[in-house]
Amino acid sequence: MARIIVFDSGVGGRSVAHAIERCLPEVAINLVTDREGFPYGDWEAAALKDRVVRVVGQALDRIPADAVVIACNTATTVALDALRAAYAVPFIGTVPGIKPAVAATRTGVIGLLATGGTIGRTYTADLISRFAGQVTVVPVGSRNLAAIAEAKLAGAPVDRAAVMAEIAPLFQRAGPPVDTVVLGCTHYPLLLRELQGAAMALGAGTITWIDTGPAIAAQVARVLARVLEESASGQVSR
């Protein structure tokens, strides 16, 4: 049986793990969280890179894994290359679903809802430049949605007004409306129902919400197939 690690600073990794479970029910998933480092969106890039490389290395010392999923957009943008250089196991990152959002939009305006750390990274700007040149991208950096998701999974009620305040800049703007929103943090799919309700309360029309979990699961399937093939032939996958 293949075994993977799904890594995040908090509960966001669960949304990715659930997508992988639906796609690959036979794969053993070890969810690893860095709660002491949460939230990653507030970290300075160099310090976060060093922390993620160290904490993931500690997890690999404890857990044999055929692949590691970095189930965090912010961590991926700052640490994925360093992780691949440091460890022989294959790594699958998480990046905002700009390309599928561009394919889905009808108004030509997409929203990118993410942490400030993800919004401000060069990696994210490059994705927008590569795939969204023909549309308008409205980036909104949320400070509180990840914490709201953490509290929800701990049993706390979700305050709709707080969610509305976080996403209002997507919909309270001039010009053609946002009709497609990229969930640029793995915590956010855990709040999908609340996000949908808040968008309706703000007067938004029908919104397509882009969750990258299924795409990550498909990539895990491809990577594990390659690992199995290379193992059979005596090669080492990275």
C-alpha cells in the first residue's frame, strides 16, 4: 500500500486529504500539522521556508512516505523548491487554481481569495501573468478565514458577518462582477457553505468556487504511479 504525508500548518490539509481519499481510497494518508507555526500567511518568507523544510524533515524521519503533499499555498510558494532539494521523496505542491478559474469565468472577472502571504508572492504573480492575461483578477488577502475554519472544525459556530467582511472586497466593487472565485488556501473549502451564504448575502450572483483539491489528488495519482514504476525498475523518484 502506498503511503503519503499531507502537510499543512493547520486543518486545511483535511480538505486536500478528503479529495485524495475520494480519488485514491487505497492510499494510506498521514496528516501532519504544524500547529505551532499557524498561520503561515503571517510569516516572513525566508523564515517560513526554513521552518517548513525542518518540520517536514522531522515528519519524514517518523513516517515512511512515497510522496509528500504540501497542502498549503503559502508554504508551497516559499518552500517547494527547497524541499525538493533537501529530500529524495517526491513533493506535490498546492497553488491557486488560476487556470481553471479563467476557463470557468463568464464575466471575465475572477477573484483570488487567499492569505496575504500567498497574494503577495512572486509565484502567484507569475501564475496570474501566465494564465490570466485576458481576464481581470481581483486579489483579496484574508487575515481571518483560516482561523475561522480552524474554529469551525473545533466546534465553534461560524459568524456569517465575519465571513462577509472577509470576502466583501470581491463583490462590492465597480465594473463587471466577479463570477468565479479561486479558493487560494486549503482551509477555505472547509468553509464553502459559509462562503456561499455570505456571497448571497452580499448580493453576488451565481459564483463558481474553484477548489484545487481534486487537481492535487489527480497529481498524487500520477506521482504514485511513477514511483511504483520506478521502484519496479530500480530507479529513485524525486
